[in-house]
Amino acid sequence: MADTTVTMDKIVSLAKRRGFVFQSSEIYGGLSGAWDYGPQGIELKNRIAHFWWKEMTQLHDNIIGIDAAILMHPRVWEASGHVENFTDPLVDCKKCKTRFRADQIPPENLAARKCPECGGELTETRKFNLMFKTTLGPVEDESGLVYLRPETAQGIYVNFKNVQQSSRMKIPFGIAQIGKAFRNEIVTKNFIFRTCEFEQMEMQFFVKPGTDEEWFEYWRDQRWNYYRKLGIDMNKLRWHRHGPDELAHYAKDAYDIEFEFPMGFKELEGVHNRSNYDLSRHQQYSGKDLQYIDQDNGNERYIPFIIETSAGLTRQLLMLLCDAYEEQKVADKGNEDDWRTVLHFHPDVAPITAAVLPLMKKDGLAELAQDIRAELKEDFVTDYDQAGAIGRRYRRQDEIGTPFCVTIDYQSKEDGTVTVRDRDTMLQERLSRPHLSEYIRAKIKSYKRAERIS
Ligand code: ATP
């Protein structure tokens, strides 16, 4: 019996083999903490982003989006507390030179200042700021100091008034943003789980003080249901509430949604009640009035509380790969030991929605298949493959998680029908060509996560 356990090695190998994720600058030996997204990876990433964006903006009347710059005024990061506090405790081994986060090595090693790798002596713990610094303009001195943003949220806070006034938003309302963030992480193992360059999907929801607890509950519910909609195995998700020692000093309450990755339960996204800290600090540091004026309530003024939902886009991509991955024994007659690797992505996020496969290249089947593909690609991301045995072509599509394989055979030529193979059940249905798009659309809409064999 083969070992079908999902391991990070299997995920990394499939991700490379099938063009999801490559090591950055691989031909130069790679760069730790940075990864490139290949043809399947970028489709998957774009679709996750779209799924989240639709969920947060299109399906919520009171949430609108922005796209703020990565480079911001350096005072932003003083106001936010990042210059002072966005640090990890760092220790180095004097012997093997390995660098550790002091909070991630066994406490007994830290107490004895003994390297967990080689037993050598550890340095004293020092604070290490995770923000990347660079300079703006031609002179490389402190006057041009800027940071690469370590989170997207601050771009939302500093635009609170711009957005509220230009879009005439009334509290409660939210601002959503997807974008790159950079952190000089000390430990970047586990593939794309923790990287120095990554993408976040954040939504900051502005509420009247006193209503924050209610909205906090609401957003915890919404974010949990998002993963259900995405077709994730809900048994692999859990809540983690921040204890008093984890809670940021300004946060009123904070929960993380954790996913069971191959290396154990790890944070996927945070839902935080940030109190009125952010706008108060920016008001103080910028000298601008960031109070909301409630015109429906006698022009009452207040600094809104913020409920934040903060998810990692690239981390969600890793979660989807881990959750979707299955090695499955396929009980083909006469071939008892046939296996396939399949990614059971929700069809809304699968990199390719439909692959068009002529049974044979000859006898006009390829031309007919190309013609059908040309029609389908107006509505869906499609692939076309005519190389090799049909069974092998199905397996290739299974490995990248294509939910529908449209096969064109001799009967197609005669009566204008095609077969559609379902990735999860491997069952085929024959239907007439004019119904194809509508059929695929209906299937996507009614998609339910399939029961896994393993
Ligand atoms: P940690 O304590 O693990 O360093 P964090 O709690 O500081 O992370 P947040 O600042 O709350 O993380 O970031 C929100 C989300 O952004 C995280 O839940 C995660 O999905 C994502 N994220 C944070 N840091 C990274 C990173 N280095 N690489 C990839 N994704 C990240």
C-alpha cells in the first residue's frame, strides 16, 4: 500500500513539475524567501484574489477597494509602531553561524545559550526589525529613507478620509486591498508559507465605538464561511484566540484562523478588533483630523474602531495546494495498480477550467476540437492538448486540477456531441455542443466539495 500522506516535499515537487511555483533566480542557486509563480501559479493566484475580492466587495454593499503604493511616507511606520516594535528576537550561533528566532528554539537551549543544531554558543538575544529599508532619490542618506511596506493595512488607514469623502461612505463601511508586502523574515522554511516578499488580502472595517464587538463577531462568521465556500476541508480549520501574552497592546480582541498544513496547524488569516488605535495614531502623527462626522446623528464626531480581516494570498495558495492534493488509486479494469495525483480545486479557482482534447489528431478531430476551444475560451480559461494517449492527458489535467475535460471523438463529428469528464468522479457525460458553456457554468455554480476516497 503506497503512502498517500500529503507532505510538503510532494507539494513542492508537484508545484515545480506542473508550473505552479519556482524558486526565485533558480539558475543562480535561488534566493531564500522569494518564489516565482509559473503559468498555473499565476492563474491560481489571480483566481484566489478574484474570489476574495468578489466575496469582500461585490457581495458587501458597504465595502470598496483601493490600491495604495508600496512606498509610503516614513512617518507612517513611526505612527503605526512598526519602526519601534516590528521586531523579532534574534540569536546567532557563534560556531555554525545559523540564525534563529529566539522564540522558536527550545527554551532550554535559549536558557543555556546552546545552539539547537550544533551545540555551539549562542549570542545574546537582540531585536531585529523586519522592515526592508531603501532610499528614495539620488542621495543615499537618512533623508531619503523609505521602507517597503510590511503590510497593506496602513495604505488603507491613511486613505480613510479620501475614500470616505470621495465615495460618500457612511459608517459602518470597509476598505479592501490586495497587494505585495515585504518582511525580512529570519526563518523562511516551509516553501511559500513564510516568505520575504508575499501578498496580502486585507479588509479594514470602520465602525462606531461600542458596536465593535458585534461587528467582530460578524466578521469572524463571514471569514469562516468564506473557506466553506472555497470548498476547504473544514475539519482542517480551527480558531485560535490570542492570549494576553500574544495580544498586541492596542488590540481589544484577536483570533486567527489556522489551517492544518503538513507541518501542523499554522495561521492562515487574522481577524482583529484593533480598537481606535490606528486612526488615533495617524491623527496624532499627521496632525490631520481623522474623526468621522456622523451627519445622521447630530454631527457626532468620533474616531472609528477598526475590525480587520488580514489574509495572506500566497499562504492561501499553499493551503489550497495542500487541501486539494490527493493521490488516488484508480480502479481501472486490468490495471489494478493505477494511481493518479489529483488537485480537487474549487472550479472557481482552478487555473484552467476546461481542457479540450481530441481523441485523435487525424480525421478532422483536431480541427473540430480547436473550433470548440475557440468558442469556449470566450468564457473560460482553456487548455488544448492533442499529444499522447487520452488517459495520460486526463492525468496531466488532474495534476493541475482542471475540473472539466471536453473530449471530441468520432461521434462528435457525426452528431455534434462531445463528452465532458468530471475531474473528481472521472465520470463522463455526453452532451450536444451548443449546451457546453451553459453546462460548465451550471456545474461550477452547483459545485460541492467531493467526498475523498482517502
Ligand atoms: P507571524 O506572527 O506568523 O509572523 P503575523 O501574525 O505577524 O505573522 P500578520 O501580520 O497578522 O501575520 O499578517 C496577516 C497575514 O499575512 C498572515 O495571516 C499570513 O497569512 C500573511 N503573512 C504574514 N507574514 C507572511 C510571510 N512572511 N509570508 C507569507 N505570508 C505572510
